[in-house]
Amino acid sequence: MTSPVSDSKRDRVIIFDTTMRDGEQSPGASMSLEEKLELAKILEEMGVDVIEAGFPIASNGDFEAVREVSKIVTESTVAGLCRAHQVDIDRCHEAIKHAKRGRIHIVIATSPLHMKHKLQMEPEAVLEAITKSVGHARNLCGDVEWSAEDATRSERDFLRRAIETAIKAGATTINLPDTVGYTYPSEYADLFKYMVENVEGADKAIFSTHCHNDLGLAVANSLAGVQGGARQVECAVNGLGERAGNAALEEIVMALKVRGDQLPYETGIVTQHITRASRYVSAITGFPVQFNKAIVGKNAFSHESGIHQDGMLKNRETYEIMRPEDVGQGATNLVMGKHSGRHAFREKLKGLGYELGQNALNEAFGRFKDLADKKKHVFDDDIIALVDDALARG
Ligand code: KIV
Ligand code: ZN
């Protein structure tokens, strides 16, 4: 059997977006069909490799969303999620069969806790279900992903056997989710390294991360997974997802781009589209993006303190490790507030059309500081008014 993993994919990280599936499982984040179709277009234009558009057996709405997304997307692979049941897989296949590139994504739990209490299945029965379900899916579709739910709390040797079973049955992607956001970066890196080195047939599949953010470690863990050998990262725009969410797509992509010296892997993401995607997801879900959110937050490229503004005016690299334009955030914002210094104030005035002499500048700057102490936001109009007043007084 020839390997489905071409060598060219080895130094690239596949970005798998699950905003419409895991993201939509976030209470209150449901999306209409029209919104999902628009989001699919945005994700495709942004260069996302795999778009997980829903869980077709879950509802008619989810089925329809996966089917309709499959019809309009041509560049990205479209995936649908299913449990390890024939009926789920058939329904998923029915939805993705229209896609130019479709993927069936099967999940079954492998941790002792989940197998005993949730599935109420013996480990050997889980292995049998993997063989049957993955084999069935592979007869329908050449691209089959298998996920070991709660992989990070699974027994290592059983997990290894489960992965080998899935690969033998035809899985082309092996996903090891940190379903409850429990793992640590070093532990997750080690898990991938161990599996890549010890699983028989590991070279026939791409390993994937899927991290939840319960301890705020989802992005760090995903990157650690890549360090350990994963070449697909599952993530969601704005970190949307069950409970505390998934790894944030924008953070993964920019961490790989900015720190290529640490992890020399490319993604196919056109990063200038990131902010557009973030704003769209926020608008349709009604989930606001926190001001200080990395990459896409309103304050991610804003500077208020005098020392920082002075540094920025001399060389932007003093306080910016990436350019706002590179993520579609417009321009750097030097916010005028009580921490701002004279240098930034003079530049602000220049931008507003004023060139003041030293005395007038000192006078206006003093008034500006008094105002900024009283007011949370000092707008351009406030500055214009106080400068005009200072000039009128001579
Ligand atoms: O968190 C998880 O385990 C999942 C799987 C369905 C991949 O979302
Ligand atoms: Zn998940």
C-alpha cells in the first residue's frame, strides 16, 4: 500500500478549522446555514486546509450545513464528524459526497474513564469498533480521520494499539485530542513523539492535535504537539469551542509564522484575512473578542505608555513582534491617554495638522495631561479643542 502522506506535506502544518463544529458546540454560538456558508467562503479564501462544517447525524440542520458547504468549497477539504457507528458514517458520507475533497472524521473514546462510564464498552470492543468503522468509512472515502477522544487520559499502550488498529483499517489522519484541556506541553509533545516513533505504520498517517483550553494551555499544547511530530492542528477562529474553547487559529498560525526559528513549519494561511474572519465569527455568534486578545483584540497593536510610544516612533520593532497589517488589523494605534509622552503628543499634533513652537507645545501638553487624568478616552476632537484654546490664549 502506498503512503497517503506525500513528503511535501511533512514540513507543512495542515490547518483544520473546527469553528463550525466544535466552535458551534459552545453554548449560544449556533450559526445559521447562510452564516456557515459565508464563513466557509472566508475560511477557504484565508487558506484553511480542512473545514469541519458540522456533525451530520446530530441534526438535519447540521447535515444540510455540511452538504451545502461541500457544494460551494473547492479548495479546502470539507470534513464531517461522526461516531464509530455505521449509520453516522453513512449520513456523513451522504453530506460530504458533493465535496471536491471530502473527509469522514470518526471519533471514539479510548480513556478508561470514557470507555467504562460513557461508552460502557470493554477495550477490546473499542478496538473492534475502530476496525469496523474506519474500514467502512475507507470504503466510502479516501480521506478518513480517526480521533481518540480523551487521548491524553488514555493508557499509552492501549492508545498505541488503537492507533495501529485505525491505521491498519485505513485511517489517513490520526487525531489525539486533549478533550478536557488536561495535558501539559511537555507531556503532549512526548505523547506524539512516542506514537510517531512506536506505532507500526505511523508513516502512513498524519498525526493531529486537538486541544481544549480548560487550563489556558490549548495553543501551547498544540505547538508542543507539532514539536512532537504532529503535522495537523485543529483549531477555531477566536478560540471558539466547547467550554473554555479550542486552540485559537489566529494564535497558532501567527506563532508558527513569527517564530519559524522554533518550529520551522509553514501553513497555507493568508494571514491578512485573519481579522476579517475573527470579526465575522464574533458578529454571527455574538461572542465579543476581548480587547487584549492576542492577534485579533482591539488593543493587540495599541500602545499608550509614553516609553512604548517613544520607542514605537523611533522603531516599531521595539514593541511590536508582528505588523498589524500582516493580520489585517489596519495600523498601529498610539492611543493618547494619561500615560502618553511628549513625543507621541507632538506626532499626534502633526497628524492633526499642528506644528507648535516649544512654549505652545509645553502648554498644550500640560493641558492634555490634566484632561487625560480626568477622562478615560481622549479623542482627537478633545485634543483639537485644547490646542485651539491654547493657541487662542497666545
Ligand atoms: O475534543 C474532542 O475530543 C473532540 C473530538 C470530537 C475530536 O472534539
Ligand atoms: Zn473538541
